[in-house]
Amino acid sequence: MPLLTIENLPGSGIVVPPGATLLAAIQGVGHDWRHACGGKGRCTTCRVQVLAGAQNLTPLTAPELRYRAAGYLLATERLTCQARLLQGDVLGRVPEATKLPHVQYGQ
């Protein structure tokens, strides 16, 4: 199964079930992840910086394209509520702007 690794979160990689969003997989293993709109693609608080394996994710969704065009989503970022892992692995990182104050992040 495809594996999502968030390098600045504790623990090992997260197995992403077929069809699940990255957000659902992250929350499914107990990580607290910022998502202000409830996973509907209406904000950018759930974004993840993709360091490797972007080609293994589903294509950008309409909300992601809209936020990217407006400059709210960098070329290296995806919304975890929208992106799904098709195959292979992805390495990501929680961006500084979306870190939660009560979560202990690594370097």
C-alpha cells in the first residue's frame, strides 16, 4: 500500500488506504492536523509541502488550481483534504504556517 511520510511529525510512515484523502489517512492514525473548513477544499489550512513523490498523487483538484492561481498554494504544496495517493510513496512536511501550537514537530 502507498505510504505517506511526514518528515517533521513523530512516528513512521502512514499507510494510505485506496481512495482515502491524505487528511483522512493522517487523522486515521491519530495525528492532529489543521483543517478549518472540515475537509471541503474551501481553505488552505490543511496543506502539506510535498518534498518527493508528487507524481504519485492524484491531479490537482479545482479548489487546488484556484488557490494556486491566487497565490495561496505554492507549487510544492497540496491540500490534504483533496489529494489522494495513487501509487508509490510521498514524502511531505508540515509547513510553518499551518503548524498547530500544541503539536511537537521535528526539524
